[in-house]
Amino acid sequence: MTCFSTDEKERFDPTQFQESIVQGLNQTGSDLEAVAKFLDASGAKLDYRRYAETLFDILVAGGMLAPGGSISDDLTRTEFCLFTAQEDLETMQAYAQVFNKLIRRYKYLEKGFEEEIKKLLLFLKGFTESERNKLAMLTGILLANGNISAAVIGSLFNENVVKEGVSAAFAVKLFKSWIYERDINAVAVALRKVSMDNRLMELFPANKRSCEHFSKYFTDAGLKELSDFARNQEAIGSRKELQKELQEMMARGDNFKDIIAYVREEMKKTSISEQLMIGIVWSSVMSCVEWNKKEELVCEQSIKHLKQYSPLLKAFTSQGASEIILLVKIQEYCYDNIHFMKAFQKIVVLLYKADVLSEEAILKWYAEAHVAKGKSVFLEQMKKFVEWLKNAEEESESEDEEEN
């Protein structure tokens, strides 16, 4: 029979490992500086790599967790852990530092730590409200510090924790501490990085999964910036769906009357302004054709294509502001797609003749409403036409005066 030294036993026996950690934590007590030092030193003789889950269970809950979140009563536990700490942001920040130091010292614990947080979020129903609040604050701080990725939020979409409102209540505390540490823009970037930005509605049961409910819930909880973010995300999602449907209708060759009716109905439903809509229509019109790669041919092709679709563009430029938006969109498109650089003036003249763009809008764009992209090239292209427009305007004015 092989004999093991005490150290070797600790390395290969989770019970021994737990006893060693619990004993150390009982000695260091609530002094988190001492806890961090103890954990740093213990990594040299204890197998953190193998028993990462046990280690994190003890630091959070005081002992090893059984499935569902209850403590295995027959095993040693400590009263010095996250769940027994004071329920305030300052204490949670101090605990976040303990985890931060531990993971920086033992980099291989990073993945296991993120898995632990995911697991703990699935066990929320097994914890008390106070324990959930502390875990939520800690998770928000860890997300703000970049110790874990926003992918952990996926655990909150589990039906088991969603249905009784546990996920939503937890999310309030989590986002409050996250936004407090950083800001809503940093939160948005982190959520987008792991495709969680469009899934926040899943914090609620299916029958409450609406933007109105989400907005009211989080605004009432003091998180208006999160409500605004979710509304914005839904609007972006609606616009993408609308553009996709628009492109499919064009590809099928649906008549303009039907397309215009569909778009106007969507504008009513989603409160999209005409200024926003003309940008979507322009993008859809320009992406429903395979463009020639040769500059001299693409100009002719674009004129032919836009002549065909001008009634559609006209339907959504009834306001001067919409015409300006369209002109800027054309400018940006011709700049971003280099083969169109020489086509800009021809496109604008075509749309002027088709009554899509007015002389007022063109003159205003030329004088002040243009953007920086390709500005000098496009203003030069437009110079003669703008002069012609101004002369025509002056002649018209003088004729009016003579008549009077």
C-alpha cells in the first residue's frame, strides 16, 4: 500500500482540500487582506487547478455546494465567506479584489472562475435574498473590472430562475453595481461583444417579454439608462428586420404601391421617422443589385437603377429634412464605394429631375449640410449645377417681380 504525506493527501482529496481552505479562512477571519495573502501562499501547496470549483464554492458560500445551491452539511464549512459578509457595495468591492488578486496570481483559474459564476447564477433560487444581492453586486463589479465576460449573464435566462422573477431582481443589483463602476456605454460594449445586447428581454417570462414591461421594470428600479439601451436595441432590431423585408420585396419585384404601403405601416407601428426611413430605403435600394466593378460602367448602371426606384425614394422625402438626409446618404455611399465617386453629381441631378430632391435641399446641402467625406470632390462636381440652380432661382424671382 502506498503511503501519502499530508501534502499529497491534500493534493488529491477534495475533503482534505476543503478542510485546509476552511481552516485557513477561519484563522484569517474577516480580514480580507489576510485572506488574499493566505490564498496566494496556499496555491503553492494545494491543487487549485484540480479543485477550483471547491475553492470558489467555499469563498462564496462557505462550503461545497450541492446541486441547487445548498451547502453539503456533513462537510466542514466556514462562516467567513461572501454570503456572510456585509451587504454593501464597499464590502463587495473588497471581495472582488480578493478574487482579482487570486486569478492574477494563478491565471489558470480564470476559466474555472467564470464557470463558477455561471453555475452560481443557475443556483440563485437556492440562496437567500441577501445572498443573491451580494452575489449580484459582486458579479457587476467583476464584469466592470473585466475579470469575467458578460457571457455569464446567459445563466440568468434559464427558465428555472426566470419564472419567479429571480433573474430580473438579480439583474437590477448586478447592472446597478456594473454601471456604478463603469457606465452604460461600457456595459453596452461588453454585452455586444458576446451577443447579449439583444437578449435582455429573456430576463422575464415569455408573457412579460415586451419593451414596455422591460422599460417600466428597470426605470422603476432606478435604471433608466438600461431601459433606454434596451429600447434602442429593439429599435435597431426592428430596423434591421424592416430592411431585410424591404430587400426581399424588391428582389421579388413587388410593385412600389405595395412596398410603400408596407413601409408606411411599419413606420406607424415602430414610430420610425421619415428621416430615419429614407436612410433605410436608400440602403435597401442600393443593396438589391450587383454593381459593376468598372467605374465608367457603374455610373450608367446606377442612373438606370435609381431612375427605376425614384418613385420609392420620392415617397419618403416629403420633408426638407428627409431630402438633406438622403443627400448625405448619397454622399457617404459614393465616398465609401470608390467606383461611385464620379457618379455623385449625376445621381443628384437625376433625383432632382425625378422630383425626389428639391433645389432648396440641394442648395442647403451645398452651402452647409454636407459632411466631410469626399467634400472637396463632391462640391467641385456640384459647382456648375448649383450655379445653374441659383441663376434659375434668380430668374424666377425677377419674373415674379415683373408680373407684380
